[in-house]
Amino acid sequence: MANLDIEKLKKLLQSFHHLTGLRIVIFDRSFHEILGYPSEHCRFCSYIRSNEKALQKCYACDAAACKVCQHTNELYLYTCHAGLSEVVSPIYYNNTIIAYLMFGQICNYPDKEAIWPFIRERCKDYVSDINALKKAFFEKSYVSLETLQAAANIIEACTAYIHLSELIRQDSNDLPSQINQFITSNLDKVLTADSICQTFHISHSRLYRISEQLYGCSIGKQIKKLRIQAAQKLLRDSDLNISEIATRIGIYDYNYFTKYFKQATGVTPSLYRASSSTNAGS
């Protein structure tokens, strides 16, 4: 479970809305909305969401977007099932995604008349009065791509502020946090699904669910990702030789480490270090 500084988060969401006019929402790591401003959806979306089938599609669309963001670890701009634009960005705590910041319900079509047939086709099965839906769509303010990108830049700054100010914190006593801390503290040791399950007395299926929830991938892929990140940092910031770096991340065969690193990054450790030195000096 995450601990939220509700009052400060509300002020942040309100400030974003007052600056951009856009609705902004925080989702937890299970993709459920936990805080939004304004609390009401725009009239177009409220009309669609009054249909149960459409409402479930909205939930599924939000979850799918968060999952893409979870896999890429980057901000994601997309078109929702109803044809509107939305943006989602990950919120981190202790190197894991624990929440998502999303803004959306945006009309970025300058010619609403031209795009209306596309919107009508997407939404026609959700409403009984298509003319009322059209009126609600045409009431929406146009948001240019430049404004959308500017708002996306702001939301990335917001997620960084939430992280640095710890406005959302992961409970260190919950099992996912304990597993994450165990992995990050033991990269130099043998780490497998079996060893983690034995340490925490849990089943493989439970570990799989926790890993998907925390990282959006298998535990093995996450361990590899963290080892590569640790190796990259050591290659950039230390004078350790490559064999020592390999040992620091739990790989004791130099040749295997070279293959392991190149498979993940596309370059050998030596080339990565040389490239990092060149970029730092330029």
C-alpha cells in the first residue's frame, strides 16, 4: 500500500488544472484512480461513461495505458477508445513505479466537423442520443499539439516533484517493498525466483503477480534490468576494472558478463565506458 500526502497532492493537481484547464488523475500501481481534479469528468466523457459497457472500456483503456508506461518506464501519449488524447507518466519510489499521473479527455482535433464521423463511429453504441453526444464533443476546447506537449513536459516535472518530495511513499513493511529492497541490496549474490520465494516463504505464482504489479515483467527480467543499470553506473562513475564490476553485480565470469551486457545494451562494457567518457568530455 502507498502512503499519500493527500493535501499536498490535491494542491498540485489543482495547480496543474488551473494552469492547463485539463483534468488530472493519480492511479495506484493496480491502475485504479485514487485522486483526481476536478472530481467530475467532462460532459462528453460523463455521457459515455453512463453506459456500463463504455465505462468498462474506459477502465480497460486506462489500465492498458499504464501498463505501456510500466513496460517502457516513460511518459506515454495515446488516443483513448473514445477518440480523445491522454498522457500518462510513471511515479517512482525506491526505483519502482508505485503510481501513475495522467491527464486527458483532450480534443486535439482543429477541425471537429471533419473528425466527428470518426468519433461518432467509436461511440455510437454507447449513447441513445447521438446528437447530444455531438453537442458535448463540440463544446470541448481544442488543445493544440504544442500545448499538449507542453502539458506533458509539466506532468513529467510533477512526477519528479512527487518523487523528490515523497508525496507518495511505499509502505516499507508491505511484501512488494520488502522484495524490491531485497533484490536491490543483493545484486552481487545469486538471485533467482526460487531463492526469493524461499526467503519470503511465498509461492512462485504469488511472486509472479507481485513482479507484474511492481515491474510489469518477470522477476528474472527485472533482476537483469537492475544489474545492467548498476553495471552502467559503475562503468560511468568508477575506475573499477570490468571484472570487478561484473562481480559487483553477481556475475563472476568476465566473458559471460560481456555477452550479458552487450545483449542488453547493444555494446560491450568496454565500448560503453569509452562512449560515456567521450560524452562526458564533450
